[in-house]
Amino acid sequence: MAIFRQYIAPLLVVLVFILALVAVSARIFLPSDMAAPAPIEEVGVILSSIHSA
């Protein structure tokens, strides 16, 4: 159990941190139109299209 606590758990924490850092940093290399947040449509438009189908 000491091996897990001293070596494996800290390694997993560092790997998760590095993975999150790479995922967030990847936005730098995206084209400017893809780096922006996705547009949000109004709820009424979505509900009316669902009910009319």
C-alpha cells in the first residue's frame, strides 16, 4: 500500500494535470473561429422545432 501512496498516486495526479494542461493549451493552435465558445440557440426555437416534427 505504501508503494501506491508514494509512487503511483502522485504519478496519476501529475498525469491528469498534464493531460488537462494539454487539452486547455490546444485552443492556442485552433483556428480563431473554432476557439470561440459554441453559439447557444434560444430554448423556444429548439422546443418549437421538436414539437413540429
